[in-house]
Amino acid sequence: MRVAKRINNNAVMCVDSKGRSVVAFGKGIAFAIDKETGELPLSAIERTFYNVDEHYLALLEELSPAVLAVSADVVEAADLELPYELSHNAVLALADHITFAIQRERKGIVIQMPLAYDVAQMYPVEYRVGEYAVGQISRKLGVDLPKCEVVGVALCLVNASLTPEDAAASADQAATDNDVIEKIARIVEDVYAISVDRDGFEFARFATHMHYLIGRIRQGESMYTDGSELYGEVRAQSERGAACLDRVVELLSDTFGENITDSEKLYVLMHILRISHPRV
């Protein structure tokens, strides 16, 4: 394959023999590129990802190769079990979800899943894959996630489903989601008098979280954690962040007719603070 762009040491953007854009992934893959021809030997490639959405490309710079490998393993298992096709971005979306789950575990944050029983009944196959995923994370990554994360993985797979009859609706929803995310970015720019880097990693992660949040709003689900007190503390530390959040909550309410929980507000606020103060 011909390399078009180096993403990081483990991921590169390539053009295959048919002229299609593809992300090639492999440990230390960037070092295998021929300096004269720019060609990448197939032996260096562990996995390939076609049709990757732009905002997921930035995630590749931060995703652990080990987490990505586990995610790919879980999605491969899901493909064998599920009666529907998963989107091309399923591996990356699940890897990002697992990354957040591991971070929550290390910080002692536990998400309460009041709909866990319903998910297990409505999506038994996805739930079984979720159990498999939590087991693989324990065996291969050495992190023991709480049982509630089984539901998180199951819902991640449901959100990544791709069926022909839903294609038109999904396109309309995606357009709405992107419009809302852009409006939120403009709110941050207005409050902080800055220009938000829409190509940066922090914005990519923010956009991914907002897609998850909007998906939960549409499905009538809420996220509950034991971080309600932390929300008040974080909010009190940033007057402009709180002002941004209030406008974002109002935007979500006007657009979808739903309010979000303090737990969700905490995560949105944390993302607002990150995209308004990007890491150098």
C-alpha cells in the first residue's frame, strides 16, 4: 500500500491498489514505511479500517494499541453473533468507550445502569458480547471492570448497528447531531473568545461523547454515576465553563425536548473545559 499520511507510530493513512482510502494499523507500522517509495509492506499491517469518519482519525493518535486490539477482537466476535451489520467505525467507537471505562475504573467512578435488566432482555446477544468484552478486558488488559460496563458495551454495539431500513433516518440523525455539536463549539468560542480546534484530539473525543449522549437522549436513557457531588465542585471552579454548560443544556432541551442528569452535565462540562483549554 502507498502511505498518504502518518497518523502516529501505530497507524497510517494509505491508498490501496483500488485507490480507496484506508487506515492501516500495526505496532510500529510507521517505521516499516519505505523511505524512498513511501510504500508499506503488507506484512507490517495487523488491521485495516475503511471509511473511517474524520473525527475518529484523531482518536487513533491516543488509543492504546492493546485497547484497540481488544476492541477489534470483540467486534469480530459480535459480527459472528449479531443479526445486523456494524458500522465501519465500530472498532474505534468501542475502543474509545473501553478507554473511558478503564479511566472511570481507575478514578473509582461507577456508572449506575437502571435499565440493565431491560438491556439484557431486549438485547440478549449484545449483552452476551458485552460479557465477553469485559472478560477480555480483564484477561488481556488486566483491568477488572464492574458488571455495569457489560451494559455499556452492549449499548455501544446497538448504537453502532447499521441496517438498510435505518440508513435514511440515520443520515438525518447524523446531520442533526453534527449541527448540534457545531453549535456547542460556537458557544464555547463565544464564551471563551477563542477558536476551537475542530481537528484536534480533544474535540474528537468531545464529539464522540456528544454522539453517545444524543443517542441516549433519543432512546430515553440517562447516565447515572456517583459523581453528582463532583459536578457541583467542578462547576464552581469555572464560571465560564458553567455559563457554557447552561447554554448547552438549553440547546439540548430545545432540540430534543429532554433534560440531562447532573452526571451527564459533569461529563459535558469536563469536555467543554478540555476543548477550551487544549493540551499543548
